[in-house]
Amino acid sequence: MNPNRLRLIPGLILIALGILFLVGQYFEAPGIILLFFGLVFLIPYVLTRSYGLLIPGCILAGLGVGILFESALGRGDITILIGLGLGFIAIFTVQLVVAGRSHWWPLVPGGLLVLFGLAEAIPQGQTLIEKGWPLILILIGLIILAGTFWNTRTESKA
């Protein structure tokens, strides 16, 4: 590892601790602890770009944020599901921004968790999921067809 990058670690750790202690004055401790452990994985990810550090970092941070908002909104059934789902979606997004490409798998659990969290938040959301889940299959099928059409079209031009 580059020696200049190693010098960044103490500064990043102090900044993360300061932010966590500042936020900890206003929110519950379990969310802060999970957010802290998420940052413990994310800070080395910033320095090494190791995908194995990004996954637990985003999941723990998302879960921590969901618990933090539970105390603010008083609806843990919603905020924890959405926070965890956004943590999974963050895995995809961060890797896409950093590496220019990403694996699609985090979108599946992330999307489902956010969808179920929103279903709990909306009064008729559960009924919509119970009756409308086949629409998700149709949407996925259309995406696959569009991707296949797009790939054959770009391959024929090349």
C-alpha cells in the first residue's frame, strides 16, 4: 500500500469518530454502533478498493442508519427495512461509481427490502404487493428482453 495512503487512516478514523459521537448525542446507541462498524469496513475500502470490505460496510451502515431513523420517526418496522435495503443498494452504487462497473446481485435484496419497507409505510401497500407482485415478474422480463435486444443490436453494429 502507498505510504501516503497509510497517513490518511488516522485522520479518517478521527473524523469518523467525531461524526459518530456528534450524531450519538441525538440518536440511540445501537444505530451508532452499527454505523461505526460499517465505517470500520468502509474506511479501508476507500484505501484498498477491496469489494470484500464494501459489502459488510454498506450493510452495517445501512442497518445503523435505519435504526437511527427509528428513534426519530418511531417506526422501526419501516426504517430498519428501508435502511438495510439502501445499504444493499449502496453496495451496487458505490462499486459502480468507484470501479465503473458493478455486480447486480445487491439490487435484488436491496430492492425487496425497500419495497417491503414502503409497503409497511403505505396503508394499502401490503394489498398492492399481494395483488401486484406479478407486475414485478413482467418488469423483470421486459428488462431482460430489452437487454438482449440492446446487446444484439450493439454487437451487429460492431
